[in-house]
Amino acid sequence: MSFSATTQINGKTAIISIAGELDAASAPAFRQEIEQAAAANPEHLVLEMSELEYMASAGLRVLIFAKQKMGVNVDVYVVAAQEMVLETLEKTGFDQSVIIADRYDTAVTA
Amino acid sequence: MQSLTVPGKLDSLKPIADFVITASAQVGLDKKAAYKLRLAVDEIATNIILYGYEEAGCEGDIIISAVVDDQQLEIVLEDDAILYDPQQTQAIETAELQRPLAERQMGGLGVYLAIQGVDQFRYERAGNRNRNIFNVKRARASRDCI
């Protein structure tokens, strides 16, 4: 399945839903969505990943870019990531810098 | 042995991935092992394309092949780009993996995931060609039970 990303801005929250396969060929499209979302100066960045089947290090580099572009005070939520995507985030220590959650609403109120 | 030749361009990542997924299915690798092998091959192929060919201003092909025996699946990536040994790139250290993202360097993650993702990874330079070799043992589940 090819990669797709859609962005929705709700007040101070930017929600980007990413789906398909995120590799070096598709990472620029993801980065573009991040740049667009950053322009709205959100306080929360929610990455909805339930349909993301694959993520290479090119995707990890976009997450680094997001954190560095939006600033350390922006909370990044990784929501509903599939098992192997989650394993990559854990193995590389990214789970220490983002908030991993099954659902965004419960993550915020928890 | 099966093999496939593709141009050293980012568009080729998809056929390379499909090749690995098909080979993994043929030898019955479990879902996790198959994903990690695909990731490993994808990361090294990306480096060959971006650094070996594009950044060096060269064009060329990547040949991917699969060799199967009773014990393992071996995937080989072969290219004639500039000399590039992933094992000689700066190894990512544990301290770097614990650093907050805001302070992270961009490099090194792909090679780290590649080496971690397979049972054995090795690099060979043969004449003007780079060979990156990935080995994954078959029947991992039964071995883990012993």
C-alpha cells in the first residue's frame, strides 16, 4: 500500500494521519505535512498510525525533524501504532521522547 | 537463486521490498522476522541509492538476489556505486539512543536497524562492486523453544 498523509488542525492540536508504507521514497511527503502543521503553531502533534504498515529510519528522521522544528514544548503523540512500528520506536529510544498511546483522547485526559 | 536488477533510484525501494517479502514468504519466515529483514534490506538499499549513487553523482543498478538452503535465507544486494561499507559508518552508541529527539543527530539509525534486524550482516568489496549480505535463520520459533 502506498503512503498517504492527511492533516487536520483542531485549535492547538495538529492531527496527522499516516497510512501505508513510510520509506525514504515517501518520507518527503510526510515531512511536508509536518511543515504545514508546524505553520499553525500547535501545542500538540498527534500522529495517528493505525494504518501505517511499515516505517523505515527515514520516518524516524522526520520525527526528529518535527520535534526540532516545532520545539521541545510541543507534545508529540504516537497513536495506535502497529506492533512492528512500535518496536522500531522502542529499539531506537524514540518512545522516550514521544507519548505512545492507543487513543489520543485517553492519552490527553490520563 | 532468484535475482532482480533495478535502477539505483528511490523508486526501486518498492520492488526491492516486494522481492524480500516474496522470498521471506517462500521460506516461511514469521511476520516479525520478515518485517525486520525487509527493514534491514530497505535501509541499506536506501544508503546505496542516496549516498553511493545520487550524492556521488553516479548512476547504476542494484542487483538483489536470494539464496535459500535448509538453514537460512540469504539476501544479497550488489552495486557498483562508490565504496561504502555500512559497518565502517560511525556506529550509533547506546547513549545516542537515549538522547531526547530534540538533541538527536539524523544519521546512523538506518545502519543500526539493518544490523539489528538480521542474524548476520556482512559487507564485501569485490573488485569495483559492493556486496551487502543479510542472513536470517529459518525455523526460528522451534529453535527458541529448545
